Amino acid sequence: MGKLAEAFGNMIFGFVIAVGFSIYNAWLFKDLWNWFIASNFNLPQIGTAMAFGILMVICWSRVGLFAYTTRLVGKKEVEEHPIIATIGWQLMISFIHSMSWITGYILVRNFI
């Protein structure tokens, strides 16, 4: 029963980490949408909840990317350390989104 409880705890912890990073990424996406898409295409601005929903739909297509990344990292390492793999994956996505947000911020403030 101890291994089952540990696996369940790891799953819950991974889920909480993933949701936290997802909300952060939705906030970044909301700003980029409002800066570039809404203003240039006369579309309504969106909030963080709407951005979260849009990202959920977009992320369905990224499942294959996760599988590819798992193959690059090595299935053994992911199986041995699933929490570290989940946190690493979310950090990588958040870093990429943060760089996109910073680039967008610079463009909006200086060139648009």
C-alpha cells in the first residue's frame, strides 16, 4: 500500500505543479494575444481564463511533442523520476513562453 500511496501523492503533486505553470502560461498568452492579435485583427481582448482554455485546446496537439521529448530524454529516466520530468517539462514550456512574452513586450513598447 505504501507504493500506491506514494504514486498517488506524486500524481497529485505533479498535477498541482502542472496547473500552476499552466495558469502562469495562460497569463503570458493573454498579454501576447491582447497586444498582437486583438489589436491588429479587431478581435476582443481576452482574460486569463479564456487564454487558459485556448491553450488547453492548443496543447492537445502537443501530446506528440511530449512523447518525442520523452524519447529524447530517455524513457528510463522519466519512469524513474516522473515528478522531476513533469517539473522539467513545465519549466521548459514556461521559459519558452516567458521569452515570447518578453519579446512581445519589447515589440509593443518600442515598435507598435
